[in-house]
Amino acid sequence: MDSATKPSADLGDNRISQFLRDPSFFVMVELATGEESSRGELLRQISQDSRVFGTLVDDDSLADSQKKRLEEAMAVTAKPSITVLTGAGRSSSALLSRSQDFLALGQRTFLAVSGDLQANATEYTDSVDTLELLRGKAFSGAVVNPFQYLHEEQLLQYAKMVRKLHAGAQFLVAQTGWDMAKYQELIWFMRSRELLVPILARITVIDHEIARKNNGSLHPGIPLPLYLAANATRKDAESPDAELERAAQIALGCNLMGYSGILLAGIHTAEQLTRFLDLLDNARAQTPTWTDWVKAWNTRYQGVSFVPFGGKPVNDSPFYLYQALMNPDVAQFNLDTARPAQAKIPMPAWKDLLHGFCLSHQKLLGKLSSKIRKLDPNSPILALDNSDCPKRLCHGPCGNARIDGFCEDAHGPCFFQRVLRLAAWKKTLDRLEVPDHE
């Protein structure tokens, strides 16, 4: 870990790409926007604590603000940093210009995200396109959301993840959640497909005040499970230290599952960071093996559902891709013992079937074909008009779909459910994973 404190000659952060090849589990701290009053002290603690490998600098609407926070983090900690590039409200050319500003500082590691739905945004650059822009210029990563509980939505998230890997993602960050079975599901899915890509788990320490203000949510795409939301709003809520302890237990579980490290969010002070790291060390000493840890977790949270609220899965049955998750006797993925779940994808709507048929038979349809885009008939994404997606995404869904399968803005089901159903009917599901130019 000592190498984390040694900046390279040009501050080009190849240290992250190098360390991700190392089997050691490491911690990075997310530096949120704002919080200038406490950030200096937090950065100094990060610089001094060898248990922290580096930082992540979140995006905001002001390039200069993010640039200053990145420069401060690099100068104070002398440790590597990940810079988030958000496509919300930005064109591809604007993102390219923004990335060049950071590259000029010697920054080499980026996390591409499509961004949250914004009231005044008229343009969104999909993270797949951002990854293409960065290909060959930087070490780039992408986000995946394993915390979906409808069969179709989870398949869409994993298909989009594979598409991001095709577009150039060299590492992944699992979106925040508290359902340990879903963290394990992602690892097992990766291993079932032999996708040997480093994954960081984004773990957020719950701030009770923020949860109360947002009616049980930390973020538009991160609703809390009912158990945690209720706890955050009670007068006799668990202490803030309990939230740090839970985050440490989640971090250790991810470590034992095979994650490369964690991205720690929700930390505001140096004291919080030190306390979390101490709790993680204690947890590792008390439950050092997978069997020890999963037995302790299952005992502590017996009967507690970590499925987020804000809508219900079909038939109140949350979907998991494998049946043997969180089993103390099954530590590693094995296709026989994992027992993949079976679920059927519904038929597409008649209008989507007609559109797919027309696209596949353009030459036979004469004048009618002129009204249909001349596109690859094997591309189910391009076959449908994406105007129902408020972000106009064309490579796959964002990570903010609700638990009931509705779009982030709640106007109706996620558009890409239609795409998935058409692809299943056309037997072209594999096309959902591959960029259309390949």
C-alpha cells in the first residue's frame, strides 16, 4: 500500500490501474460536492492513513469547481483519484473538452455516468458514448446497478454493463445498495460470463438528516430499504456509529465475495473515516472467513428485507438471478450449486412487433419502408423510437429505474423493457450487449 502515497513523476494516475491488478482489497473515499469547511481536514486524514488508497471527485455543473477539488485532493493527499464525468446536460463535445482539462492535470482515471434526470437538461450523453470518447486516452470505468428486482430490469442492467465493457470500460463500480445477495449476484454473474474485470462496491454511510429530507431516499436512484428508512426517521434511531458499523460489515462482505475494493461515500469528517476504518479492521478480525461473516450477517438481519421501497416487484417476489446466494456453505461461484433462476420474458406489444417486422422487411414494403429508419435489423435498441426515454438514451437503460420497473420520472415503465421484449422475440438478446457499430 505504500506505493499509493508515492505520486508518479507526472501525476498521471496509472497507480489505480496498476493496483487493481493486485489482490489486495482497498478503500477509496468519495469527495462529494460542497462541504468545503470539513474537506481539508478529511483530505489530511486520507493522506496520513495508509488504509486509504485514494479518492473519487464527484461531478458538478461547474468544471472549475470540480477541477479545483481534484487539484486539492491530488495536492493534499498525494494519492490517486478517480474523476466522475457526467453526461447529464452535456454534449459529447462538451464532455471531451471537460476530460481534456483533467487530462492536462495528469489525471488518467475516470468514471463515466449518464447522470440523473434534470429538469432543465435537454441533452444527455450516454456513458457508453463517454467511454468511447475516452478509449485510448484514459483508464475508464463505468457504473452497474445490480439492485433491480424485476427480471427484465436486472437483465437490462447486466446487458448494459457488458455493452459498457465493449465500449472500453476497464473497471466497474457497483451502485450503492444494502442487499448483500445482490452484491454477490453481480460477482457470480461476472464469473459465469468469465468477465475478469475489477469491481469496486460503492458503499454509502446513511445520513439520517438527508434521508428524512428526501422521504427515505439518499438520492434519486438510491431508495432505502424500509428497515433503514424507518430507522433513519425514528426519534430513537440507531446512532450514527451504527451506520458506520453496518457500512464496515458490508465492506467486509464485499471483500470476501471478491470485490477489488470499495468506494466509500457519505463520509463527511476525518473522525468518521477513522472510525469506519477501525470498525472494518475489527470486523475482519471477528469474522475473517466467508462462512463466519455470512452466518453473522444472516443472524443479525434474520427476517429483514433489504429490498428498497418505492414500488413493489411483480407478485411481491423480488427476482434474484441465482438461488444459492448468501449461503455460508457456498463461497465461490459454481454453476451447479448456484442454481440459476428461471424466468420468462413477456411478449412485446403488437406495435413493437409490427415495427420490428417492418424493419426486417424494408425492401419488401416499398413506400412504407421510407418511414422506417434504415438501421441494422438485428439491433433491437435501434429498432424502436426512444422518445419515451426522457434522457433519449440509445445504448440501454440508466441505473435509476425504480424498483417497480417505472422510469426515473415515474411517467411509465422504462422504455428499454420494450426493447428487451422485442429482442427476446427476435432471438437477438445478444445484440443488447454489443455497441451497434461493432
